[in-house]
Amino acid sequence: MDPTYHYDIHFPSNMEPDKRYPTIFTLHGKGSNEKNMFGLVEPLADDFIIVGIRGNLTLGAG
């Protein structure tokens, strides 16, 4: 197993530098990756920092 985790971070498009934003961490299931999860939480993207994390267990095709 690789101990390194790949991730994808989305910041609010009109992020205010002095404002504190809550963060959502998304974890995918088998057959997906960290980029597929953003669509589920996209309606929250203006108010949250969203971090998608890929698990470190690589499964083959199928």
C-alpha cells in the first residue's frame, strides 16, 4: 500500500481573504476517485472549502 494520499482542493470562487470557511472532506468508494465527488457537493462550493481525498488502496480494472 502507498501511504501517500492524492487530493483535490476547491476553494470558493469569490473567497474573501479575511473570512474563515468551513471545510468538507469527501471520500469516494470503490470504482471512483477524488475528482468524481465534487459534483455531489458543488452546490456548497461558494461557502465551503472542499477537499476530495483518494484512498491509498489501488484496485485493478473491473
